[in-house]
Amino acid sequence: MGENPFPFSDDNRRYHAYSYALKHRYGGRVARVPLDGGFTCPNRDGTKGAGGCAFCSGRGSGDQIPDGLTGLAAQYAAGIETLKKWPDARYIPYFQSFSGTYAPVSRLRALYDGALALPGAVGLAVATRADCVTEEIAGLLAEYAARTDLTVELGLQTARDDTNAALNRCETFAEFSAGFARLKARGIPVWVHLINGLPGETRADMVDSARTVAALGADGVKLHALHVLRGTPLAAHPPVFQTMEDYVQTVCDQLEVLPPRTVIGRLTGDGPADALVGPDWTRRKRAVLNAIDRELARRNSWQGRKWTENG
Ligand code: SF4
């Protein structure tokens, strides 16, 4: 299988892991701490849709945040408690739940400033929908990008409008692209989320979505398998799940078409274990990551091997 030829790695990984990027930027342990800023989203409050995306748990992706903790400081302390294995770590407060830019600018300022004032905070991450990035919000985010290590994460899930429409995402690719462009025009680092195994999609569709994200110039990508969670609309009629083998092949194909510099924020997700309808293999996160490493080595391939500047 030979030496690892991938430049952004100092272990056996053949992709640009976020942990590698953080280590080389900060020279020590840095971890994200998920926070719930009390946001909602336009796909839940009736502005664009109601009931939310078909895969979304009622917590808007904030399932890792302990229940019942309302203040940022309390959530942050609880999050750090789970990272005790790294006593000298620094942290990036991460507004993960719902749409982290969906509020008046004055409230966003108060939340972001509050997060940056938390002890040990060295940056800020904000997850949101691209259609919640107006010119005014992009201007605000540019201010934070100038003063700290800011990353904005946008959910896309798939570049196919028909799949997103069937999932009640209530956002077209054109709307996504407009919000993405507003951020990039101001030099703000943007990551994009994709979900593999959405109903009706082939592996070719999923690789096409990765290619689209590469062409847009995303600074980072998060990939994960569709998790069907109890209580979500998808749980009523779960789709045929991807097998772990198919998922691993898909992710390796996607990594091959992403530029080497793109940071890989995630290659497998963790939904709440007690609410998971399937696929069951997603519980074995370490096994999935190891299988991806093995498959890239077997192919003697790496992130960006099939990427070219012109697509
Ligand atoms: S996934 Fe995001 S956009 Fe969709 S309903 Fe949940 S919080 Fe709203």
C-alpha cells in the first residue's frame, strides 16, 4: 500500500482532517464546544416552511448539547467537562443548534460577544442556513472574521433540488449559492454539510454534490450518513439505508474529488443513540473511520486525487 503521499496529514489519514488543521494552526489541543443560542429556523417558524426538514430532530442538530442548560456559560462548562481528557485544551464555541444567524443583529452581537468572552475561547463557529445570511448578516460576520478565527457552516445536504424539496428543506440550490457567495465575497471561511444516503439518491448523485461543493470553493466539508431519528417525519417511512460498505466507498469517492486544502470537519456523524432508527452501523464511528482509512490505502488514493482546478 506504500507510504502516505497526502501532504496535510501526520498520521495514516489520507485526508485533511480538522484535527490536523487545528493542531497546525494552534500548536496544541483545540476543541469545539457545541452551544444552543436559543435560535429557531425559518423552516420551523413558518417563514419558509413548517415542521422542519424531514430528517431534523426537534433539537435542530443540537443533540449533543445537554438538555435543560440555557445559559451559554453553563452549556460551555458542561461541554468542556466532557473533554476533561485534554486539561490544557482551548476551545471554539460553536453555535450548532438551528440557524445560528437567524436573529436580529443586536441579539447576534450579544451572543457572539458572549461566546468569545468565555474562558479559553480562541474562535467562533456558527452553523446556519444560507438563506439566513443576508447582506447585513454577512457584514456582521465579516467583523467577527476580522477579529477571531470564525467559521460559518452552511447546510446543503445535496446539490439536487428535487431531493431537498422532497425532504421539505425549503431552500433551493440557487438560494444556497447566493448566501454562500455573500460570505465568500467578504473572505469568511465557509464549510458545507452534505448528507449521504438521502432517499432516491445514487452514489453518483452524492459524488456530484461533493464536486459541486469543491467548485464553489468551500473551505471545509462535513459528510455524514443520513440518520433517521425517532419522531422525525422520515421515521414514519424510513428509506432503504446505505450499507456501511457503500457509505465508505461513497466517502472515498467524494474525498477524491475534493481539493486537498479543503478541511474535512467530519466523515461520520453521531446522532443521539437512543433515538436512532437506523442505519445501525453509524453507531460504530471508529469502525467507519478506520474503514475509510483502509479503503483509501487500498486504492492508493487520497483527498484530491481526482480533483482538478477546472472541475
Ligand atoms: S435541519 Fe436546520 S433548517 Fe432544517 S429544520 Fe432543522 S434546524 Fe431547520
